[in-house]
Amino acid sequence: MSSVFDESLSSAPVARGDGNLQMQPPVSTPRIWRWVVRLVLPVLILLAGQVLYWIWFDNIYTSNWASIIGGCWIAFTMAIILVWLVCAWLSTEEP
């Protein structure tokens, strides 16, 4: 269980043998949070895709400027989430 959670969350200086202070390396993201991100991002893509489908293709009302602008913002957000999703899945486990 200690490999999943990192107990050393402080980045206080540590004294070296020669009397100088050295900063600890930055704390890496715990493994469990990486997997939460990896599993939540596809769900967000699917939900945004469903909303975009409802707005643009399954529109029972006539298209107006609000549905076009709103759909473009949802598509732009989906593109950002898709890049984040690819980066999250292709990243290595080691910091």
C-alpha cells in the first residue's frame, strides 16, 4: 500500500554531509490519482459527445446561433480533453 500513496509530501531542505542544504526532489503524483484521471477522461469525452450530438444532430428545434456557438465550445473542450486523455494514457508510471 505504501507504493500507491506517497507519505513524504514536504519539500523541505535536507542537510547534506558537507553542511550545505539541498532541496528534495518534487513529489510525484500518486499512482491512484493517475488512474482516476485515466478512467474519468473517457467518461467526460463520452458525455460531451452525447451532448454535442443532442445539440447538433438530434435537434428537434431549428438551429440557431446559440446552438452553433455552444456546440463549437463543446467541440473545442472535447478536443482539449482528448489531448489530455492521450497524454494521460501514454505517460509512464515512473516520475
